[in-house]
Amino acid sequence: MAPHLELHALEKRFGATRAVQALTLAVGKGELIGLLGPSGCGKTTTLRMIGGLMPASAGRIVVAGRDVTALPPHQRDMGIVFQNYALFPHMDVAQNLSFGLEMRKIPAAERAARVTRALAMVRLEAFARRKPRELSGGQQQRVALARALVIEPSILLLDEPLSNLDANLREEMRNEIRDIQQRLGITAVFVTHDQSEALAICDRIAVMRLGVLEQLGTPFEIYERPANEFVAGFVGRVNRAPAERLADGRLRLGELLVQGSGTAGPGPVTLMIRPHRIRLGDGALEGPGWNSATGTVTRRTFVGDLLSIEVTVGPATLLVEQHSFAGAPGPAPGDAVQLAWRAEDTLVFPARVPA
Amino acid sequence: MSGRSGLLPLLVLPAVAVNLLVFLWPILNLAGLSFREGLPGGGLGTEFTLATWQELAADEFFREILLRSIVMSLSITLLALLAAYPLAFFVHRSDPRWRSILVVACISPLLISAVVRTYGWLVILGDRGFAPAILRGIGIEPGRLVFNMTGVVIGLVEILMPYMILCLLAGFGRLNHTLEEAAASLGAPPFTVFRRIVLPLTLPGILLGCLLTFVLTISSFITPKLLGGGRVLLLATEIYDQAIVTLNWPLAAALSVIALGVFGLAIFVYGRIARAAERAIA
Ligand SMILES: Nc1ncnc2c1ncn2[C@@H]1O[C@H](COP(=O)(O)OP(=O)(O)OP(=O)(O)O)[C@@H](O)[C@H]1O
Ligand SMILES: [Mg+2]
């Protein structure tokens, strides 16, 4: 399938800072792609260039085979949900939603029907006649979302559309966005710095850092096969330990010799192990493909469904997360415990050269 | 809250007192003056008389002056708005580093007395000034630019523009560039963005600027006198002439009361429009 939205070597410079560098990305028709990265990595800048709100310093933007790099925003047929909502303060909620439909010369009756439907979608039927300033932050955000969706754009650009919602509503709305996007077959770019949000609803995720695309892949690939230490550390929690790759491929972590995945080394490397992939055990899991170690518990934190335990193993401190079981408070600080984890869960990356 | 707000009226008491003393009292005095008989040489009779008002009502000349003053002031207000709006928009939109400098540049003409600036315009627009010279240079025969209505309008628009710019800038506060971007992303071409978003949001500033410019225009007399060369007769210049030259104080007083009525009307109209706009915008 030919991609619907393509970015070719897209670049944005602000004076000396390069907010986005050589970004190449192809988004399929009806695909939801997540732009994930820490604050200031160029997510908003990328989105603004796609939407035509900011000229690119270099590179091309292609939609359905047509170069739109020089097209003004009002001719791009893209719905944008802005990070700060950008609701029109002099119009009520219904008028805000209706605006884009008026621009598309939709007849009044159909306009009203579509506005009503869109309001129902974001559960704001009762607020149609309110002015934006009479709404809470979360409600404003939902209006912004509805305003972008009601025009049924060919491409939807969302800049952290859920950042101001509480946890429950946030999950509800993100599933709603996903449903609508799937139902209407809208190609969407979803900017977020919340990795669980990105993992939950995106078809693919583009992880950015300092304006550079670090990895593009499905949520599974991003989580399980991070391309580098940054991606591994940014997406999901992870234990980090300095180690050394020996000539025979094994890894030396203090006194301990373990096996890992990846080809980095030989020489100094960084091991990364997800806390919930480490099992607390009695040695029964030892076998081919498993690493095992003995350590001392230094801290135990009980957070309801999770039990997280810090274990010192040689030079490293590993965080271990287990589902909690009723009647078993788990090992206490000072206890010696057996740890086991699989070789393929031991991610190995070249040690970062100290800056 | 209610306990404290009970004290609030007390806080405005000094202002009310001062206003009564230095504003209302002289105005009432002035109104009273218009009902006295004017004696030659600036004297005043003691009798109550409606003569001055009857004369005003009967004389076509004063109605013409009133009409001319209002039409001219409205035109100047409109021209000042058209000239100031793009400028204020540019200043508002410019880099914050330059903005304050630009604001100062826009209002710096206020540092020079209107009289001096009026003389400046006399030089520029005069028959041997550079404005007619430039126009002739590009092949336009400008006709006379001073000592007529043209000169008065040009001079007043320029002199009052800083006030208009200040009011517009104050009103631009509600404008946010993202709103324009949002409108564009929803499919609005630039002019529609201006009409549907920018204009409604900047309307309060526009209205305030228009009120101020209108009132300042209709009450200005130095510039119309100098640039009109005595040939442009307006309400304010007539008041001046009657009070200072002819020494017909009752007539000057009656004309002043009429001018005051025009101000009141302007403020009333402004209030109605502003409130309607506020309801639509807020
Ligand atoms: N108009 C601008 N002028 C100069 N620098 C800018 C401008 N806009 C953005 N930047 C810089 O470009 C970089 C990327 O900014 P951007 O807004 O795209 O970040 P972001 O990934 O959206 O961050 P956040 O998650 O905080 O929203 C930042 O370093 C920022 O300081
Ligand atoms: Mg951003």
C-alpha cells in the first residue's frame, strides 16, 4: 500500500538550533503513528510543519503522492488538535465545531447534525452553548478534539490531546480517538510524551530525541527490541548496569557472568533489563537461556498490584517487579534472594562514551 | 465579601467630590451662561432669556457647522482607524524584543506639541512644500492641500493616530496567533480568518480607539484653525471664535453645551455597541 503521508528528509532550524533533523517517515492510509519523545525533542515542530503552520527549512511533505510542502494550511485538509486547544473565545462550543464545516460549505442542517454527533462523541452534548472559558481544561481539550474530528479530515494531527485529562477520562478518550480514527480510516499523527499512551493506541511509534528519529517501529518492536539505549530507557522502566562484553560473547557484571542479546562489544557495554522480566525464585528456573544471580534485598515497596524490590547484585542494583499475591508480603530488606531472567531479556548496548 | 463591599462606595467619594467641584459645577455654570443676554463687548445681562438658543435653532449656519463637524470627525476617525490598524497589527505581531521599541516609535509624536506638528504639516502640505512637489513629480495635480478641509483631515488623522494605535494595541491582547492557525487548519483562507477571528477579537480596541479619536477630533480647534486657514468652520473653532474673538459668551456657552451633547451621544452609542460586541465576544 502506498503511504498516505510521507516526510522526506524534513528539517527545521531555528537559528543555530536544529529542532528537527533529516526526518524521513512514511505513514500508511488509516495508520495511527505516535511521535514520542522528551520535551523539546521537536514533536510539535514536526506536527506544525506537517500542518503547514510552519515552513520547513528543508525536505518535503507528500500527501497521497502530492507534494504539499508549499501549500498553505487552509488547503491541506488536516485537522489539528493544538497543545493549548486554541478554541475561539468569541464562539460557543457548537460554533467552534461548526466553523470548519462552514469553511467546507456544508449546508446548515447537516452542519447541525454533525456538530451534535461530534459533541456526543466527546460527551459534551450539554455544553453546546457554553463559551470556552466556561469549560474546564479537560472539557476544552475535548472540544478541541471534536472540532478537529468533525471536519473528518484526511489527516489528523494531535498535539498531546489528552495531557489535561484525569487518568480515567484519559484512557477513555484515547480509546475513543483510536475508535474514531479506525472507523473513519483517518491517517493520524499523535504527539505525546506519555509512552503508555503511545504503546496503547499507536500502530507504529516514532521515538525522537533532539530532533532526530531514534527508532520507528510497532509498539512491540519499540518495547522489546529498542534500537538503542535511549529508546530502551525512554519507553518503559528499565534497569541499567555497566558491564563488559568478553571475547566469548558473555557479559561480565562484577563477579557475575551472564548472557545477553545484541552484538555490542567486545568491551564496555550497558546492560538493560526490564524490572518485570526478572523473576524472584529459588533457582528452579535456572537452565539454558536463563541467567541467574544471588543478591540482597535493599528495599521493598508495595504499590497495590505490584511489589517492587531493589536487589543488590555485585556492583549493580536491580529493580525487580512482581505481581503481588495475597498472603505473601515478599522478601524483606536484608534477605538473600535468587534472581533469574532470560538471556534475550538482557539488552546490551555499547557503553555511552562519557561526554 | 459583602461586609467589605459596603465600604467600597466610600472609596469613590473623593473622586466624586472632585468631579462635582471641577467638572460638573463649571458645566452647570456654562449652561446657565447660555441663558443670559450677551451685551456688546463681552458683558452679560442679568435677565433669563432664551434668545441665544432661539438664534441657534433658527440659523442654518450653526446646523451646517454641527453637521460638518460630526461628518468630518467620523471620517477622520475612520481614516485614522484604517491607517492605524495595520500598523498596530504589525507591532503586536512583531518580536517581543522589538515590540516595546516599536510602540514607543508609534506614540513618540505625542512628545511633540500638536501645535508644532500642525506647523510641520503647513510646511509639508503648503504650495511649496514637498507633498505637492512629490505628487506633481509622479504626475498628479494635487490642487490645494492646505487652508481647506483636505489639510485639516490630513493633519488631524496624523496627529490623532497615536491615540488610536494605543487603544488598538490594548485591544489586541485577546488575539493569539494560534487561534488564526486553528482557523486556517479548519480551512479558512486568510481573509476569512481576519473577518471571523481577528476582527471580532480586536473589536473592543477598535471601538475604544474610535470613541477616543472622535471625541478628540470634534473638540480640537488649533489644528483645524491653522490648517483650515480660517476657512473650515467647525463647532470647536466656532466656540473659540465666539468666546475669544466676538466675545459673545452666551453663544459660546450654548455651542459648548451642544458639543457636550455630541460627546454624550458618542459615549452612549459606544456603550451600546461595545456591550453588544462584548456579549458576542466574551
Ligand atoms: N519559534 C521557535 N523559535 C526558536 N526555537 C524554537 C521555536 N519553536 C521551538 N523551538 C525549539 O525547538 C525545539 C523543539 O521544540 P518543540 O516545540 O517541537 O518540542 P516538543 O517536542 O513539542 O516539546 P514538548 O513536549 O515540550 O511540547 C526546542 O528546543 C524549542 O526550544
Ligand atoms: Mg510540544
